[in-house]
Amino acid sequence: HEVSVGDVVLAGGEVAACLVIEAVTRLIPGVMGNAV
């Protein structure tokens, strides 16, 4: 599988890992609510 984060070149994997973690958590119902 290939995952694209856009037309960028990343030097390390930290930023890519953060993007994947955020994308996956957004798929879990109730994790990111509207409450502040």
C-alpha cells in the first residue's frame, strides 16, 4: 500500500507518523467531538 500526504519530501518519519495517527483517530467515532 502507498499513503500520500501530498507533494512534499519529508526528511524523517515523525511528521508522516503524526499525519497518519491524526487521520486514523478521525475515523474513530466520538474521538474528536465538537466540545471545546
